[in-house]
Amino acid sequence: MISDYLRKLNSYLSFWCTDNQKVNITKDILIKDFIKKNLKNNKINIKNLKKTHTIFNKKIFLLLQNDNVTNFLREGFIQKMFFLHNRFFVYSELKVLKKDKKWTLYKKLINEDSIGNPIRYFLYPKSSGNRINHVYHLSILQSEFNIDLKEIKKVFEFGSGYGCMARIFSKISKDIKYTCFDTQYVNLLQYYYLKHCNLNVGFSNKSNFLLTSNLEKIKHISYSSKYLFIANWSLSETPILFRAKFDSLVKKSEIILISFQEKFEDIDNLKYFNNLKLKLSKNFNIKIVKNKFYNGNILNKQKHYFFVGKKL
């Protein structure tokens, strides 16, 4: 596909960036052994996924099964879904971060790790386009509601990618309790990444970074009202009926950060989130903010938005 070719071409802009270090081989073997043992016992429930994500999860399964995970951030299909690299609009986001009064914190947060062999951002090689983009999303919360990120103690993330946002919050607070809700296969990819980052990650409630795909399990997690609900281009890419299962978690949160595109497959997301805004307006200050820098790509141009809220 043309988009795959362009993505590959853009990656060459970082040919001179050599910041990534090799992972600890002994640790890598142990983590991969754990994944292999657990991979056999997991299956995806395709009724909860749109076609795009059904295909994607099958590719994740093969990546893990074939032991090709060490350089997973170099895989085209991973980059398409999870890892934004050398896009020029990211530099506009970086400039906003640099001008912000919180730059000292943001500078620390965008410092990239080596796990997965990420492509470094060619205009700021200490980071990656993806890490800069994620921190920019958090800066929207700060700018719209003057939220101190260090005061957030619990996070529930719906659709957590490979664990990038979870890793960022590990740098914000050492005591953070973080839940990554995703499919079983993606949870195992998150385990690989976060375990290599030396975090207390696992599949039990005792873990600081809980990985789960179990709807029943999250119903029994003890959440205070002061937690952040995050869904970056994830909730907006799932069937409408499945989204409804998370309404209670959204309503119980204190802070909301959701990124979404105008349309996904056959779903009108702008209409959906405008309706959600009305439903939550009695208890939340909700804003739908246009993403002024990101408009998709040349093959799929459309508007993107931030759905941000704070409990009244």
C-alpha cells in the first residue's frame, strides 16, 4: 500500500539517529518465555472488534508466536496502529511543549526508551514522534483545565497500545496505579515493553501496572473518583455496543482524555461524542477540542478531536 511505502520512506529521515541500546539478552529470553507460555491460553473475542482490529490482532499473535518482538516498533503494521514516527506535524506539537511553563516536566517525559527499537524523531532524536505526541495530548489536559499531572494517582486506559502512555505515567509518579485494558495479545506485547522498562507489571491486581482484557475483572477494581480515564483513538475504533460497557467507568472518573477521528469505518464519531457530551454535562465540564495539528494523512484526510472533561 502507498501508506506503508510512505511510512517506510519517512523512517529513513532518522538514519543518523543511533540512540537505541540493545536489550538485556537474559531478561529478554525470560520475558519471551513467559509470553510464549501465556500465548497459547489466550484468544481474541472478535465480536468486540471492528474488522481493522481483528486483522491487527492476528498479526500481533504471529509476531509473538514467531519470536519477532525484539524490534516490534520497526514493524509497519505496528507503526500504523501504535507508533507515530517522522511526521512534520509532531514538530508543531514539540514547539508547543517547549513554550509551555511545564517544559521541564515535559522534557523529562518525552525522553525515549530503547525497548522495541523505536525510530527516533529526526528533529529531536532524544525522543520519538510517538512519545512527543502522547505528552502533547497530556498537555491538552493541563491547558484546558489547569490539571497538575503529578496529582493523578490512578489511570484507566482503554486501548493502551504497546504501553507508551503507561510508561510516561511511570515517570510522572512512582506510586501510580495504572490499568491497561486491551485484547489478550496486545496485553502480552505491553508486558514485553513495560517489563523491560523495569516496572511492576502483571495480570493481577497486585501489580502497579495491571494488564487485563477481562470486563468482569475491571468491575471489581477499587477506583476512587479521582482517576483519569484515557482512550486515545481506541474507544472511537470499537463497536458502539461495546463502548457502552465502559460508560460507568467514564462517569466515575474525575478526568477524561479521549482522542478520536471524525469517522471510523461506518461510525460517525463526531455525532457519538457530541451525544456523550450531552449525557455527561450534568456532572462534567466537557470540551471537544479540534486537534489543530493532526488531520490524518494524504490518503485519509479528516478532522481529529480531543474529548476532555473534568468533574464539576
